[in-house]
Amino acid sequence: MSAKVVSVGRDAGHAFSKPIGDTIRLLTGLGVEGDAHCGITVKHRSRVAIDPSQPNLRQVHLIHAELFDELKLAGFDLAPGDLGENVTTHGIDLLGLPVGARLQLGNKACIEITGLRNPCAQIEAFRPGLLSAVLGRDSEG
């Protein structure tokens, strides 16, 4: 199966989940037009509280649809947009992409991977037990 975008979403507010739409528009150096996290400087409220001038390295949030399949086996029925992602992919090893990798989305858009996002405590409020289900631990914890 080839790699593809399964869904896209945006939300002007800081809700946990994002509604799914037909299209999004990516703005160079800013993120998803109309999304609460769009901008040059950090928009995540917890990071804004620490230092609102730091660069926004979380302009576009991606999640692989395979995660939803894994979580379903653990008893969590989730759909694209539920975890606040802007782009849900299938057939791309997002976790294996190195920082600096460029990912082509559609015919025109190209994004640069800036790193993995750690799940926040809000995920536990969304679905109890989900935080531990998405956190992998090695033999050293």
C-alpha cells in the first residue's frame, strides 16, 4: 500500500480534538491557516506560559492512522482528529523520520519534521488510560 493522507483538520480554538475537513492550507513558516497553532512563535498554551517568544516548532501536527489501529486493540476507539492532529497519514513511518526530514503532502506542500511531540496530560483527561497506552517504555523505563 502506498503512503497517503487519510484526513486533515484544523481548529481556531484550543480544543483537544480537531474537526476534520476536506482541505487545509499550509502557510510557509506558519503552519495550518486558521488553526490555533499557526504562527512563528509558540502557540501551545503551556509553552506560551513559559516563554511566548520561543519559536513554534509545532506548526503542523501529524499522526499515523496505524496508531489508531493499535489503540483499538487496547480498547480505545479513536478517529482522525480526536488527538488534535492536523494531518492523519497511512503508510508512513512518522516515528522513524529523523529531524530535518522533508515530507511531501499532496502536490504542492512540503513540511519539515522538527521532532516528536510528547503526549501531554490532556490526553488522560480525554480518555483515561490513554496516556500510558501511547507512551512506549524501554527496559530502563
